[in-house]
Amino acid sequence: MQDTAAAAPDPAALAHTLAPRILAGERRALARAITLVESGRADHRAQAVALLDQLRGAGRQALRVGLSGTPGVGKSTFIEAFGTMLTGQGLRVAVLAVDPSSARSGGSILGDKTRMERLSRDPNAFIRPSPSQTQLGGVARRSREAVALCEAAGFDLVLIETVGVGQSETVVAEMADLFVLLMAPAGGDELQGVKRGIMEIADMIVVNKADGELLSTATRTCADYAGALRLLRKRPQDPSGFPKALMVSAVAETGLAEAWAEMRDLADWRREHGHWNARRAGQARYWFEEEVRQGLLARLTGDPAARARLAELGDTVAAGEVLPGIAAARMLDWLGR
């Protein structure tokens, strides 16, 4: 009789094949590895975990920059101009762009690469669009692991572009060293729209489109945001003057060098004062707890008896017989038995 356990694929086998190629900076290997970590198949998940564990010992770190902004603010234009400037300085830049997924079909357009035509042809750049799927917070569920793969591949900077902006789109701050909020001139109610949730985690507000007829408007908008930032309580991980607001023009390619200098200064200060390592340690704990939550949810939905009990209680709630909170407490009591 054939040994079925012996026939099962070894998760470490693919890791041993892919890991050296990723460490050598091979783009195809990196793309394949990101596809692997984004897969929902159990065997792919086991292979992805083995690969990430093997790459962990490389000890490579990139500057992780989370980038969000209101629709139409020019995120793709900014990333292309900013990334091209950095590759021109000899730096290797990876862009992880998260596209919104349809709530009905689950599909995504994944058009960010076509909007960054010049950067996508740059040999020192790597652009990977990913669907957000059902993940909230503006990023894909496995974006953090994709960042780790890009670091292992030797990229100096990883830009994580979220699907948009809102009070809940703060998850990117749990995987980035710096969080940059891109805003447009004459935003009007935009400051009210983003409110404190995202303003409090932004390390830098960058007012884009500061050129031509919009230059004076951008100057006033930047001053407004700078004033708003001064009203927020100073954070221990910030040196004097941060968080700050500044202006750029991605089209005219002005202000980009100044924005990069500010990012480097902030990152260097945090390294020197111990905030860099503390931030990354806190992020690792956050994602550990998130994996536990997701794992428990997967077990709940994967167990037939639990699904049946969940459906039964859901029917009573839908019929108005039980309040949602009471039904949830009964479900948790049932799970605890």
C-alpha cells in the first residue's frame, strides 16, 4: 500500500528553490513568491510560511513607506515621479499597489502598473498590483508578507499604496516605517473628511499638484494642514517639527527631493533614538494577533457544526426573535463548551 504521507509535497522544497533566487534579486522569483503568499490554498500557505521563515535570516531591511490619499490626488503620478527620482540615484524601489475589489464579483482592475509606464520599465523598480479582496483598512491581507519578500530581494525602499483614504485606512501604518498622506490643493472638506483617525498616524502630509495656477492654492492648503498638525498632541516617536506638511508637484517633479530628504531625516532620527526597532516589534505583535484572529475565524467557518449553529442563531436574529448581541453571546458560549 502506497504511503500517502510520503507523497505529500514538502513545503520546504519550494522554499529551498525560491529563497536563493529571491536573495539574488530575481524579479520572476519575487513575483512568484508574492503570488504564493497571496494564495488561499492550504498547501500554498504552508509553502509561503516555509519560504518566509527561510528568508527571515537574511536580515535585510528596506525603508517601508505607506502612502494613501484621496481619489484623484495623483498617487500613481507621484509614485512614478518619486520612484524614478530614487532609481536615478541608484536605489532599488518596490511598489506594492492595492486595488479595490468589487463587492459583487470580487474582481479588481489592477491598473496601477499601466499608470506607471515609465517606472514599470525601470530595471531598478518592481511594481506589483494586488487586489484588496475582503480585507479592510486599504491594504491586502498579505501585503505585510509581500513587503518582507521585497526586503529580502534587496530593495532599498518599499512603497505601499493603499486603495484610497478614510478614517479606517490606518492598517498600512502597522506595516510601514513612515506613513505619508497625499492631499490635493483646495481640498475644502477633505480635512474634515479624513478627520483625526488618519491625521494622527500621518508622519507627513504632502500637498500634490503645487504647480501652475494651483501653486498659490497649494501654498494655502499646505499652511492649513500644517496648522492642523500643530493642534495634535506631540508623539514620542517624532522629532521637533514632525509630523509636517509640505508641497510637491509630481508633474513638474518639484519638491520631490525635499520630501525624500524629510523622510530620510525622520527615519534616521527614529533609528538613532530606538523608535525604529520598537515600532517594528510592535508591528510584529500586531500581525501575530491578527493571524490568530483570522485563524479562529477560519476554524469557525470551516467547522460544520459551528456553521450550523451560526446559521441557526442568524435565523433567529433575522426573524427579530433575539437581539444580535444576545445571539453573539450564545454563539461564544457554545464555542466555549
